[in-house]
Amino acid sequence: MKVPFFDWAAYFNERADEFARILTETAGAGRFILQKDVDEFEAALARFIGVKHVIAVADGTNAILLGLRASGLRPGDEVILPSHSFIAAAQSVHHAGGTVIPVELDESDWLVSPEAIEAAITPKTRAIMPVHVNGRTCQMDAIMDIAARHGLEVFEDSAQAAGARLDNKPAGAIGRWGTYSFYPSKTLGCFGDGGALVTNDDEIAERVRAMRNHGANRDKVIPRDVTIWGTNSRLDNVQAAILVYKLTYYAEAIERRREIARQYDEAFAELDGLRLPPPPEDGRYFDVFQNYELCCDRRDELRAHLSEQGVGTIVQWGGFGIHQLRGLGFNQDLPITDRFFKESLLLPMNHVLSDEQVAHVIQSVRSFCA
């Protein structure tokens, strides 16, 4: 049996007729840029997340960049973020004029370490950017406490965590602002690029809404109305319409991911040589499982075995943390993150996996550890 890591076509084909109808209806009506579908999506996502403002933009990277610029990041301002994250957050800090400070992960949850954050604070530190990797919320109580004690802002990269919660607080809406990505492989993915910034801050919302559209806080760009430097970062209407529909069954899709994760946890719990994702703690965490990432002392051997069994896997970020990107000038030693990247592996995890495919993944992993 073949179990691809991600079956791109299946995401469309699961509801192909409805997606085709949406495309025909939206394009046929000539609704392409900043029309009612974008407004409807922003309102629907705001209700789902429980946040005051949603500003839909071209992609998750632009969402971070616009948020940083709207927050007034200045050259030399340091932003602390986890090395265990995609390059997009670091790139956004750089392009906004800031300085990236990558830090260690915490072995308890494989997310950014609050202790490492605090140790990295200097007089130049402006903000902390926790990254909610794999659909699990970072230790936000500790991070917000650190930020408050040091007078820092918190910006959340929630690209992988739409719908995740900690103590019923939504990932992305705990700090001053947060961002989401709607890249096709995300838990809430469209059929191209897409992203959003969410916030309860009226000023940030107004600035980002204008900045995404060449500095004009309206549908059409009229030069006399431009009062802020902006760019072109608008979510296409067709993608917005797709996302409006996907939100109607998003909770169902997340529950399927959580069920698959429970099956993996139960099947792998007693296997030697594996370390599983952190379990929910007393019901505090609601994880959406963008990915199911485990660690194995013999990671490369396990990956080769799974490939022989037809099971696709991925080493997240290609096995490189931000601090390892020497070509960009980083030279920190982060031994915990280094070891993690030598042992971590992503198994197939998405809501379109069949029961038979999940069973095959489980049997294949168990046969390796037998």
C-alpha cells in the first residue's frame, strides 16, 4: 500500500464538485480582488478564532512582515524566535529591519524554551515571536510573563496552528497579533497561497488593512487616500471563497487529525527507541496536529524502512534550524535543537487519510521497532 506524506490531489478531490461550483460562481461573477468573499472569510475566521480583527493577505510570510512593519520595528531591534521554525518568520524580521535571535527548543514539548528566551534578552530586544509548530500552542503563560517583566511585545507565528488552544485561549490571539498561513498543506489550506493577520488591536488592524493594499484602506487604490507605505498583499477572492467553505467543516477535519494522532500514540507508546509528541496536559492543550512529529534514535534507518513499505515521510525544514544557516550569518550552538533535528521525523498526518492507510503506517513503524 502507498501512503504519500501528503496527497495534494486528494485535498481537492474529496469535495471536487463543491470546489468547482465555488470557482465557477466566484469567477463567473467577476469577483477577483477584495470583494465580498474576502469580507465573508475575514468575518468567519474572526468568529471561529474568537478575535476582533482578521486581515486576509497574500500569504503567511507577508502577514508576519506587515505585522512587524505595522508595529514599528526599527533597524537593530532584536526579535527572539525559535530556531526550530520555518525560515519565513526570520526572513520577515530581517526584511522589516530587525535582527533575528534564534534560541533553543524545550525538550518537554519541542517548542521554544521560555528559559532560552529570557536568557537571550538584551537591551536591544523588542519582541518575542513564539512559533506554534505542528499545531501545538507554545508555553504562552510563561512567555507572556517574561514579556511583561521585560517590557517586550509578543507576536505569534501560528502558521501551523489555526484552531489550536491553550487554556481555551486561541493560538495567534494571545500576543499583540498573530498570523496564519493557508498554504495548501496547512490544516486550513486553500489551493494556492494565502494568509491572515489576526489581532484585537484596532491600530494594528487599521495599519495592516491599508498596508496590504498599497497603503489605501479601501477596495480601490486612489493616490490621494494613501497615507502609509504599503504593498500588494491581497488574498485572492477565489481563495477566500474556498476558505469560507472549508471553515464549514474545519472542526470535523481537525477532529480526524486528532483521532489519527490518538491512534499513533496508542500504537507507538511502548515501542523502544521512539519519543512521541507531548501529550495534552490535564486538558489544557487542544492540538490540531498540523504534523505528527516523533523522534527516533535510528531516524534515517526508520525513514528508509518506511519508504520500502510505501510510507512517505519528511524531515521538517530539511533538518536545519535557523541557527544552522551559516550563509545567513548565524553561528550559535544550540545542542538540544541540533540533536532534535538528527532524530525527528514527520509521519503522514491529514484528514483525508483512510483507516487502511493509517493502519499501514502503524504496522510499518511497529515492524521496524519489533
